[in-house]
Amino acid sequence: MAGLRKGHCYTIIERPYTRKSKFQKKGFIKAMPTSKIVRFDMGDPKKQFNATVKLVSKQDIQIRHNAIESARQIINRNLNEKLGTANYHFQVHMFPHHVLRENKMLGGAHADRLQTGMAHSFGKPVGLAAQVKNGKAMFSVKVDNENIEAARESLLKATPRLPGKCGIEIVQEKATIIH
């Protein structure tokens, strides 16, 4: 049984396919896959903080929903251990709208008689992805000034789990610092 395809198969941005028609005959995608992202706001959203630390994309990239959820878990766990739930507000700014499709081929002996090949190669939905433009914030953490370094380290731990190049941007009340 085959698992997930490699992430680099889906990193290049193509035209976003989000169409699920209300008329069954016109909708090529019969069912949208469920998103694996559990929460988009964590921590204390009502408290006012002095600084915002952002993880910013440095290139146009497409990120699968399982990579976003993996990065979200590591950031939230690290912030929770270092600061506690009341001392930060963590947000996910990407939402996976793009439906990823795969034209599954049969493999093995004498399978060439059973498969359709590329004759009608639309593919079946296998997952979702978010399309992120250059310079857009993917994650942001609002903290007080004394907790900026802990938030920065937490966001840096998520970069190996995400495709593409990322940078950290720190926005304080009156000044902006880019790393």
C-alpha cells in the first residue's frame, strides 16, 4: 500500500482548484478531503501584547495541510512549555483551499490492461494545500517584549517542517526588526 507522495511533488504553485459545484454533474471533485489543521488561534486572544513575531515566507510556495499542522503542533507545544498558555497569542494565517489531485496508476504484473493511463487524467483528491505568496506571514505569535526571544526560537523550530525559505520578522509597538 502506498502512503503520501513526497512533499516536493506539490510545492510548485499551480492554478488553485477549489471548485466543488452544487450541481453534482458539474463538480469534478465529488468530496473535499478534510483539513488536518485542528486550531487556528491558540493561547490568550483577549490579552494585549507589545510585540508580534512572524514567520514570513521568502518565496511563493504551496504547503500541504499535514505540514502546516505539524509546524503548528511544534510551535504551540514549545510556546506552552516556555511561556504558559496565558502569555502568548499564536495564530495560523494560512488556510488550505487548494485541492491536491493524484492520477493513481496501477502497478504490478499485467496492470497495463486495467489502467486508463493519461487519457482522462484529472485525478482523485488526496489532500489540501495552502498557497502562500512571497512576504506573507504564515504564523504569528503576539508576546510581551521580554518573551520575544522564546517566540522567535519556537518559530525557528518549525522551519524544517515547512517547504521553502522562511524568515522571522519582529514587529514591536513602534519599530520593525527583520532577521
